[in-house]
Amino acid sequence: MIKLEEQAEERALQPSDIKNPICPFCSKEIRKIYMHEVKSYLGRCYFYYCSECLKVLGLSHRKGFWMG
Ligand SMILES: [Zn+2]
């Protein structure tokens, strides 16, 4: 049992298994994605941006609670 656990741990730590997404703007690995909240009239909007170049990767809308 202990042997199996050790093997699983080693496999999880292999660098080739770690793949981060690449920023389309600066072509660097994205290790952190920052989030910025913007409050608007109809609800909230969230920007997600690269921690390296601060360019916006995407955004999501959250409509008001009455919209579900
Ligand atoms: Zn970037």
C-alpha cells in the first residue's frame, strides 16, 4: 500500500505532467490569472487577465440574481 502511494506521488511531480496555458499576447506560461471585478448597472462583470502582461484574456458576466 505504501509503495503504491509513493509511486503516485512521484508521477504527479514530473515536470512533463505540468502544463500551464500560454498567454496569446506575451506567449508566456500563465501561472496566475488575475481577476478584476467591475460593477455595472445590471450586475457584475469579471475580467480575467494575464499576470505577466496584464492583457485581458476573457470576461464573464453575472446578471442580477433575479435572472438566475
Ligand atoms: Zn500575457
